[in-house]
Amino acid sequence: MISNNAVKEMRQVLYEFLDKKMEEDKRIVVIDADLSKSNGTYNLRKKYPDRAFDVGVAEQNMAGIAAGMASYGFIPFISTFAPFATRRICDQVAVSIAYANRNVKIIGSDPGIVAELNGGTHMSFEDIGVFRSIPNIVIFEPVDVVQLKKALPQIVEYEGPLYIRFFRKLAPIVFNEDYKFNLFRADLLKEGKDITIIASGIMVYEALLACEKLESKGIDVELISIHTIKPIDKDCIIKSASKTKKVVTCENHSIIGGLRSAVSEVLSESYPVMVKGIGIEDRFGQVGKLPYLKKEYGLEVDNIVNTCIQLINS
């Protein structure tokens, strides 16, 4: 069951979780880089002035501070927009956090085209590719607020560097409240026999709509939602591909280095089949609203439908 309306924004769910968890666990600290109001964590500083900080426009320092605090047993959540949480602090993440294997949770909001009017400089089409190549980092991208709410307790319990890539505003609801979440297992949303669609983030909802259109054309789609892109659920991917023999990936990221690359790497080693990717085609971003950007970058429902039909008929 899917809905066009989300009850809460992603950033509201994040704030409510951190507020409650910081009260329970004195080890948790939050560090922002001048975007606490945008990412929803601003009020934590009022309640926890000794454990919620704003370092200003100094993202690299934010990463270094978090690594130092983690070495003393704290669990830092560092928060900024996705490009500043990845490419701007890549060296600090690689050396101070990942190489040292520090227990730091990195929050990168509004990845890819959901940066909208902030434009190309704020559109991280490469962030998954950057972090996938660095050892020790788990990469998680929630689909909706239901999944994020269920994921956050497991994220806190996980010991090690973890990147949360999320749309901070309203996202369509995909999961029901009784949904069972596992950080390291993909979700099989629909079984099918003709073709497999593997989607992540905001593209899961688009893929669900595409499934409805394809079903009306007599095409039986298997749909997998991948929330943890590293380490990826290899068994789920191989099992589905071995049944359908055809795979389409859908992601709000470059098709280079992200979900398509991860899926193709798994299948090339274990069960080679044709993989087609819906995603950003080696381009930079631009200013625009989400409907325009989906059309401009080929992330609409009809792009998924047409790609599936072409692959089936090839």
C-alpha cells in the first residue's frame, strides 16, 4: 500500500529520535555545520547545550571533532547537506573516521535532485560512489519516514562509521507501520517472474508506480527496495536475477558508482545477466523543482516502464 502523503518530514523523525535518545544515552552528541535549522536539529542545542553543537561552515572540522569524540566513547551524529557530508569532508572521513574505524554517524540530507533550488553545487550525484570506495563505511538511504523511524535504533546500535543519505522533507509513504526492518537485508516489495526492478531512496515510490503500469501491460515485475547500499544484500539480488534474468536499477544518483554499479558488480561475479540503469547519466545538477528535475534527468515513472519493456524485448 502506497500513499502520496507523508505524515511527517524525514528531518522531523530524525529530530524526535535524537531528542529521545539523547535523553536516554549520554554518549550521543550532535554536531551541525551551520545547517541545523535546515536539517531539523536546531532545538537540540536548547535542550542539550553540552552535547549539541554548531561548528559553523567548517565541515572538515566537524568530521575531525566527531572522530575525536568517538575515540572517547561518544556516538556523534554529524549533519549537513549531502555534498558537504561526503565530497567536502572526504579526506577527514577516510582517515580520521573510516581508517580509525570510529563510531560516527554521518547525515547527508537532500542528495541528488531533491536539492532542487539549491542547484548543481548542492546536488550530490556522486556521494554513494565516493563512500562505497572507502573501507568500513555502511551506506543507508531510507525510503520513507516509517523506514527511517525503524532504522534509527539499529543505526545507533551499529558500531562503526555509517552514512545516512536522506531526503529531509516530505517523502511518499511506502511501508506500513507493521513493516519489519533489518539494516542489512533488502526488502522484497513484490514478487514477479518477468523482470526485476531494484530501487533505492525516492525511486522506490516511482518504481512502485511503474510496476502498476507494467502489470497493466501483462508484465510481471519483481520489485526490490535496497536501503543499505553498502554492504549490499547480495543473496537477495542473486536470487531475484536468477529467476527473472533481467534487471533494471533505479536511483537518485549517478549510474556510475552507485546502485547500478553495486548490483552489476554482484551479478557479474555470481550470475551474469543484463542490467539497465535508471539514474543520472554522467551529468551535473541544475536549479529546478522536483517534477522538472525528474523529467530532465530521466527519473520519471515512464522512463522505468519503457526501459523495462525495451529490456524484455531485447
